[in-house]
Amino acid sequence: MGCTIVQIDDNFHHEETNPIPLEPSKTVMILAEIARKQIEDFAKAQGFHSVGFAASEEARTYPQFCEWLDLGYAASMGYLEKRRKAYQNPSGVLAGCRTVVLLTLPYQGHCGTNSVIKLGRKRRLGPLSNPTFGSYAAAKVDYHVWIRRKLKPLVRELRTMFPRCMTRAVVDTAPILERHFANQSGLGWIGKNTMLLNRQIGSYFFLCAILTQADIAGNQVPRAKDHCGTCTACLDACPTGAFASPYVLDANRCISYWTIEHRGQIPQAVRPSLGPWIFGCDICQMVCPWNQRINAVIPEEIKPFEVQEKSDCSHWLSLDQDRFDNLYRDTPFWRTGLLSMQRNALIVAANLREPSAFPWIQKFTNHPNQDLVELAHWAIEEYRSGTNQEK
Ligand code: B12
Ligand code: SF4
Ligand code: SF4
């Protein structure tokens, strides 16, 4: 790995107990800088694009998060409300946490350049006529699994440097306002579409974090500047008007929410707005000028895999539970589940009136799940009536 491990005094996070008599704070700062450099080098060697360090403290945007919950913008994502208090401070996840280490991992995003239409200074997305899905899910493996594996040596590194400090890796699922801390650490700014954006890699990247009791954040990193300026492309292009205001997304109106997180039936009024999106949605990223000229190295293991198949409604409708398990156990589709994926595929097939999917839709009129039976009848009606707005 070419990275020397410096074993640092494991007590140095308590400045007052540091045994070095002269200028303790300066010494601590130097040691923290060495630790940061080692972690950064190590992370980059693992394939991460960038690393930032933020002091673990109450999240400045916690009041906005609470307001967002109070307004019902989390829709049915009860896990957010359940852990509301823990989001306040990373110590809600790791007691005594002093530093949040943030890391970015780029993936291959929908480029969008072919479909973005410029209307004067505005950017819109042209109609998408083929089924598609959120590009973060295109890899062969679930990014949670991949990232956790890549974080392990980093966590080990930190534990070697600070043996008495607890250290924990978190990927997506812990109650941490990841984008806020990433912004604090200088990794990027929060765009009007609520995505964290980085000048070099746009917004097509995963975020993950390591929480540690070691005090290594330093205080020299300025919060990343906002580079959205007067642009409103994402707000204008969202087909469902999901942005209650810039920087605030109402999940009740977001395709990504309906196709990935929502369980059970999708109301009839919502179905046409899914358009071609079988799983997730990238529109508010596709139109973003910062995503048009990205220069990111995508690690081999998370490059797009069998995209054609995953974009095909018939593929999803033809799967039985065993095949779904075999193909998708370690992918983001797994958490959504076969029935919800088939629900989405029925809706998208009807929205686009996909000829090849029609025989499969007919088979679903005899499915044991009543929601899917109802959807199949609705879809057949959509094909027949030809009144679909998306067409
Ligand atoms: C719940 C969730 C969702 C929900 C809600 C999304 C949302 N915008 O809140 C749904 C299902 C809709 C969703 C969709 C997607 N998600 Co998601 N999601 C999350 C999750 C688990 C929690 C986010 C959360 O807490 N939301 C609540 C809001 C209030 O918090 P926030 O988004 O951090 O917003 C902050 C700012 O808006 C700021 N703020 C509020 N008001 C104001 C006002 C101003 C002026 C400013 C400057 C800031 C500001 O304060 C907020 C709190 O810090 C995170 C992982 C995590 N632990 O953070 C992933 C995460 C945000 N998702 C991610 C991804 C990739 C997606 C999708 C692209 C997937 C897809 N292709 O469909 C879409 C993108 C949709 C979008 N535009 O956000 C990535 C984003 C990476 C990045 N570059 O930002 C994350 C970080 C997962 C990860 N670890 O990589 N997601
Ligand atoms: S993910 Fe799609 S539906 Fe959700 S806010 Fe972005 S553009 Fe709108
Ligand atoms: S599309 Fe424009 S406003 Fe939206 S996030 Fe990108 S730069 Fe910001």
C-alpha cells in the first residue's frame, strides 16, 4: 500500500493529558495533520476520490432536518422519524465521537448531454422514450457492500493509530446528516437539488463516513462554497415538481421515493409521473451543468453491469423469486424487493406502452398478489385507451 503507519499517542485526543510539555496544542495539530494525510493517502489507494474531515458537533442543518420531518416530506420513510434525535449529533451513533471522516466514491452517472435541451438560459430534459433506472444501481454489487469492504482497512488503520479510540464506519444507513458534514469538511456544496456537488466529479458519487473518537479534524478547512449561482435547471426539470423550494425535496412527489422506498400500491394519480423510471430517478442530476464534464475514475468493480437487462420491463416481469434472489441478492434492488420491482415495471411498461411487455402484463392478471393484479388490469387499460400523458 506504500503507506507508513505512524502509531500516535492514543491519548492525544485529550489535549490536557498529552505528556508533551511545550506547546501541546501545536504538537497535537501536527500529529492530527499527519494522521489526516495518512488516511487520505490510504483512502485514495482504495479507490476513493476525495476525503474530508469535519469536527463532530451538532449539525448546523439539524433544525432544517426537523422541519423537513415535521412537514411530512419524509413520506413513509419512518426510519428517519424514528431516529430523529440521533441525527442531531454524530455522538448519537458513536458516543464520544470527535471527528467525522467523509469519503466520496464516484460512479458512472447518466450523462444526459444527449437529452438535455437548452431553452435560452434554461435546461430541460427531452422526453425519455426507453425504460431506465437510477445509475447508482448499475453496478454488479450493492455499493453498501463494496464500500464497507473498502472502508475496513481504513478503519483498521485508524484503530492502529489510535488504539484507545473507538472508530466506526457508516454507509448510508446510520442516522448522520452525511451531506451536511461532507459540506463542512470541504468536499462539496449542497445544490438546489439537495445533492452534494463537487467541482471535479459533479454529484454522481456515493458518500460514506468513518466516525472516530480521535480528534483529528483540524480547523483549517473552509466549508465548500455554493456554485449553483442563478441556475435552476434541476428545479425546472423535475417532472413531478418535487422541490418544495430550492434545497428542499418533498419525497411524496419524488419518483426516487415511489420506486425505491415506497411499499405497497402506487396510487393511480402518481403512476404516469414515473414516466420511464423503473427504479430511482436521475433527472435532477442529468440536467445539472456540473455533471456534464465529469472527470472521475470509476473503480472497476462498480462500473455499469447488464444495464440493458435492468432497463427492460419484460426482464423484471419474467423473474420468479429464486431468479431474483440469485441475480440481485447483493444489489440495491434487493431491499426494494421483487414485488415492488414488478409493480414499477408494470407501471413503466404502461407509461411507455412497451409492446414486448404486453404478454407479461396479461400473465399478471392471475398473480397471487392483489396489488399486482389490479395494476395489470390498469396497465392493460392504459395500453388500450392510449390516453397516456407520457406518450
Ligand atoms: C432519505 C434519503 C433519500 C430520500 C430523500 C432525499 C432527500 N433529498 O432528502 C429519497 C428516497 C427521495 C432519496 C433519493 C435519492 N437519493 Co438518497 N438518501 C437518503 C438518505 C438515507 C437520508 C437523506 C436525508 O436525511 N434527507 C433529509 C434531508 C432534510 O436532509 P439532506 O438531504 O441531507 O438535506 C440537507 C440540505 O438540504 C440542508 N438544507 C436544508 N435546507 C437548506 C437550505 C439551504 C439554503 C441550504 C444550503 C441547505 C439546506 O440541510 C439538510 C440536512 O443536512 C441519504 C443518506 C444519508 N444518511 O444522508 C441518501 C443520499 C442522500 N441519497 C443519495 C442518492 C444517490 C439518491 C438518489 C440520486 C438515488 C436515485 N438515483 O434515485 C436520489 C436523489 C434525489 C434527490 N434529489 O435528493 C446519496 C447522495 C449523494 C450525493 N452526491 O449527494 C446519499 C447521500 C446516499 C449515499 N450515502 O451516497 N434519498
Ligand atoms: S429524483 Fe427525479 S423526481 Fe426526485 S427530485 Fe430529482 S428529478 Fe424530481
Ligand atoms: S442544476 Fe443548477 S441549481 Fe441544480 S444543483 Fe446543479 S448547478 Fe445547482
